[in-house]
Amino acid sequence: MRKNLLIFGFVGLGLISLLFFTIPKNSTDNNQKGVLTLTFDDGLKSQYEIAFKEMQKQDYEGTLFIVANWTGLFEGRELMSFDNAKEMQENSWEIGSHSLSHNFQNRLTKISDEELKNELDKSKEILEKEGFKIQTFAPPFGDYNNKVKEETKNYYLYVRPLEWGYNSFENIDPYNLKSKWVMTKYSSDDVCSWIKKANSENLWLILNFHHIGEEQTPWDFSEQKFKEVLECIKNEGIEIKTIKEVLENEKRN
Ligand SMILES: [Zn+2]
């Protein structure tokens, strides 16, 4: 009798350890997959007309960074209106500040303390008066250092400069979120391979887009390639979230 119990005990233990080692660790935990955020800098009209409209078809939301004091044109390209951006916000897009003036001569690491405060504080104030909920900042030209980083903490919860790479959920710096810049030189397959890597390795990939349409500068990405990237996202089934959605809702640790 005692011998039989012992045998059952061993068999039971064996089964338990078999179960333990064969059930994939993350099979029931949806939080343990890659996440993708699509960000758009500058508030160009093409981002409203192409990116927003195409993403709407799939129910994807992104993060848009707009400049508080801009109207009309940027480097010869048409900007969207605040009303366009508001429509995006109403459709669950996140709107962030991309500074007050976006001026290369007066970029954030070069200006006085007073001017820096103004670029961060005033831009947020203007955009909030327009009805935007601003928690996230993207420094123009990715121009960023420790001093600017410390100052942004007074006004924002999250910052996406232009540091290249993936974000690992074990080690996220909300004031220095890494991203990959979708430039003209990349194909949609290149971008798709980044998305696949993020999804298979449980990483958070933030893509950074500028103009969507005719490729005239190194920062443009054609409409065709953009649509192919959306197709890749759909096939891959990766979760799409805005920056604040990821950082507010994801409880990964
Ligand atoms: Zn910019």
C-alpha cells in the first residue's frame, strides 16, 4: 500500500513538472507580447489625409506631435489644421507637443533657461487652450540632453526624442523613449522586419514617421510603402497603442 502511494506520488510529481515545462510561460498572458506605437512628427497635412485615414480603416490609433506656434507651411509642405488634429484626438489619437517654434537656430539644447521653459511650458499651454490633452513631448530634431530632460519633467509625463532602438519593458525610461525612424531609404519590408522582431521578442517598438507621400527628402515615406506597413501590422497581429496608453495601462513588472 505504502509502495503504491509512493509510485502515485512520483507519477503525480512527474506530471506536474511535465505540465510546468510544456505550457508556454506566456500563453495566457496577453501583456507579454510586443507592442507597436506609430508616431508622427510636425503635424503635416499628409499625416491627416493619408496616415490617419488609412489607420482609421483598421481602427489603429497613433501619437501625433504638433507645434504650437505653427500655421500653414513647414519646409514647403502643408500642415494640417488644429481642427484636423482635434478630429484625430476625438478618434482616440494622442496629441503631443513638438515645441513652440521648432526652430533649428534656437533648438532646445542651445537656448537660454528662460527660452527653454517657454518652449516646453508655453507650447503645452497653447495646445491645451485649443482643447488638446497634452502629456507627451517630442523635442524638434531629436535635440535633447540631460538639462532639457530634467526640464521636461516639470511639464510632461513622457518624452520621445530620437534615440534609435526598441524599448524593453523591464527597463523603460519614460523621458527617453527609443524609436526607429521610418526614412525614405527603408523599404516596407525593412519596417516589417522591425515589427516582427518586436512582436516575437516582447519589445515595444515606436515608429517615427514624417511626410507620407512623394519621397523628396530623406524623411519621406511613400503612401504605397505606408499601406504595406499597415498590411504587415495586420498580418502580424501586433498590438497598436499610443505612447500614453502603453505607459498608463501596461502593468508589466
Ligand atoms: Zn519635427
